[in-house]
Amino acid sequence: MTYARTIAVAFTGASGLQYGLRLLECLLAAEARVYLVYSPAAQVVARQELQLTLPTQPHAASAFFAERYRAKPGQLTVFGREDWLSPIASGSNPADAMAICPCSMGTAGALAAGLADNLIERAGDVMLKERKLLVLVPRETPLSAIHLENLLKLARAGAVILPPAPGFYGAPETIDDLVDFVVARILDQLRVTHTLGPRWGASRIAPPTVERA
Ligand SMILES: Cc1cc2nc3c(=O)[nH]c(=O)nc-3n(C[C@H](O)[C@H](O)[C@H](O)COP(=O)(O)O)c2cc1C
């Protein structure tokens, strides 16, 4: 099967992995091809926040997520964080867009400095140099001047800085509602069609079509 769009997704070790997991679920439901990579710190966050063990080996991780979110064969590939031979490591074969969700201040700082010291940083660096869409979902509070300068630098380099700051005007009732508000905004940026949550000014509210796993 061929997919219209390929989206790279990275999970890093900031709080709020739920956003990243829901984003992955929605991208797969929307029939995007997804390349996924995550950091060891993201695995720690997964255990801490969700009591979830994310596999370390890429093949096991691909199987784990494909089953969890009912991905089609070949739709999802998980890469190791040092896999320099993966397509997203090069500007000759980048994804159409990339989201780092959640994005730690460490990864934001590394990106701002152009370190490209692991596949997440390198893939983000590639998106910027190729003028492709890079969405960062940075999570920290409060933000230091260093954090703010790094995020400004990345915004000036072309990244979309999309903090997980859900609006409350849709009368959210659950944590899932808050998560979906943020994921909806990320999907909008990635130009992926969705029906997550109400849109401002919409005459009626469509129910979400992506059921939770
Ligand atoms: C449970 C947990 C929550 C964390 N939350 C944050 C956070 O919200 N923001 C942040 O910048 N770092 C946070 N950290 C620290 C990062 O994980 C740490 O700086 C790490 O080196 C980031 O590496 P990475 O960017 O390669 O994932 C958290 C760590 C843990 C274990």
C-alpha cells in the first residue's frame, strides 16, 4: 500500500507522553505513513506517567505500536535513536513533516544548537534545513530565558512552536478532552484531516471518529 503522506514522530523525555501517543494513534487512523523514534528518557516518562513499558528494540516497538493502534502492514516503522541509516537521517529522503511531541528542553536546546547528535535531533535538523514542516510541542514550566531563546531561535528557523496549552472554551470534561484539544492543533499543523473536538464557531459539534485503543 502507498500512503499519501509520511510523518515522522518523535517522543522525548518531557512530561505529557499522552499527547504523543494520541498523535500517533490519530496519524495511523488517518492513513498516514509514520516513522517513529523515541529517546530513553521518553521510555522513563512512559513508565512514570502511564505505567507503560515502551520496547527498546525497534522491531519490537514497531510490532507493539502496530498492534496497539491497528496499523496496516508497512504503515509504521520505529527507528532506533542511533539509526543513522534510516530515511529521516538524510535530506535526500525526509518525511513530509515531523512532530516532536512532547519535546523536552534538552532536545529543544540541542536542536537550537544544531547538534544533530542522535536521530531525533538529526531528523529535526534535516526538516529545518530542507524547509519542511517541523512541529515542536515543548513542555516545561516555568520557562527560563535559555528555554525561551532556544524556542525563539527554532521558530525563526522555521519550526512551529506548539505548546501543549489546551483551551478551555470547549468545556473539556476529561483529561482525554484536554489531550485531544492539543493533538487536534498538531494535526491541523500537519495538514492531517481530523474531527477531534469542536472547532471555534462551528455550528454543530462532530463527535471524534478515532476511538481510543
Ligand atoms: C518523569 C519525567 C518527567 C520529565 N519532564 C520533563 C519536562 O516536562 N520537560 C523537560 O524539558 N524535561 C523533563 N524531564 C527531563 C528530561 O527527560 C531530561 O532532560 C532528558 O535528558 C531529556 O532527554 P531527551 O530530550 O533525549 O528525551 C523529565 C524527566 C522525567 C523522568
